[in-house]
Amino acid sequence: MIRLNLVLLAAVIASAFYLVHTQYESRRLYTALDRSQAQARKLESEHEQLQVQKRAQATPARVQLLAARQLQMRPVTPGITQYVTVFDPSQPAANTSPER
């Protein structure tokens, strides 16, 4: 009878230790989950801010201003436009005289 009581006492103590360990792990995992969710919210907010900045940087007026200032580009006009034609020797030459 004493052996049975000792075995049951050991089972109760082991069960209590397991319960304490399980609760500790549960709390530890909950805090890790909470930290991860907070970090996810922070990253999502930062991503939204970066998207707004990206849209602001890519406005046509800003792109045109940067092209003019940094790249010394200017708007196209017929007076400065040069047309390039590619000569293809495999194609027959086009007749440039008007047909009558």
C-alpha cells in the first residue's frame, strides 16, 4: 500500500512539474508572439510610409525637374530632333523619286 501511495505521489508531483513547465512555455510563447505581432505592425507601418515616399518621389513633375537639373535633359522640340534611319543591305533600296 505504501508503494502505491509513493507511486501516486510521484505521479502527482511529476504532473505538477509538467503543468508548471507547460504554463511557463505557454507564457513564453505568448510573449514571443506578442513581440512578433508588434514588430509586424511596425514593419507594416514603415512599409506604408515607404510606399508614400516612393509615390512622392516618382511624380512626373519631380522626375522632369531631376532630369533637367541633374541630367541636363530638355524637352523635345522639332528643331532639335534628329531622325536616324538604319540601312539594311538585305532589303531592296526604296525608290526616293515620286512615281508619275
